[in-house]
Amino acid sequence: MLISNAFAQAAPAAAQDPMSTFTGLLPMILMFIVLWFLMIRPQMKRAKEHKALLEGLQKNDEVLTQGGIVGKVTQISDGYVHVEVAPNTQIVVQKQSIGAVLPKGTLKSI
């Protein structure tokens, strides 16, 4: 009684803007570009560096595994590496588990 009824009116027909679809997709495109430069590209670069490290692995290199084991490479096969962790003590690890090649003389300083 004190408040009058409000009736909705039909909206006027909006003209189709050809740029409206592009401006709707623009935030998703920008988010993909940011995702590419912050996450995907650095991961690909890191994978390429790790592959080069494994291809350059040689006998008598001092290595650090991803599990934290430090040793000297004694034998290399296609998928596995024999690592000497102590005199006359060797372990066999997968090539992919080699995390880093250490500078020569690191084992003597530990």
C-alpha cells in the first residue's frame, strides 16, 4: 500500500558489437600468456638443462642424486648409473635420479 509495485521493462535490443567476443576472450588469453612465462617455459628450460646434464655424464664424475646421496660415477648404462658412495661400495641408481654434477674434489672436502 505504501510501496508501489515495480514492473520490469523490456531492454532495448543491443546492437551486436564485433569486438565484444574478443574483449570477452582477452582475459583468458592474457592469463594463458602469464601462465606460459611464469610456469611452462621455466619448466621446459629446466628439463632441457637436466637432459643435457645426463647426456654429458661421464665416468669419474662426482654426482649428487635427488635423494641426497653423493658419490662418484663408476659405470654408465642406458638407464642406470653405478655410483661409488664409499670405497668398494657401489649402488645402482636410475639416470633420471642424478640431480647435479659436482665440481671435482667435492668428495674429498666432505
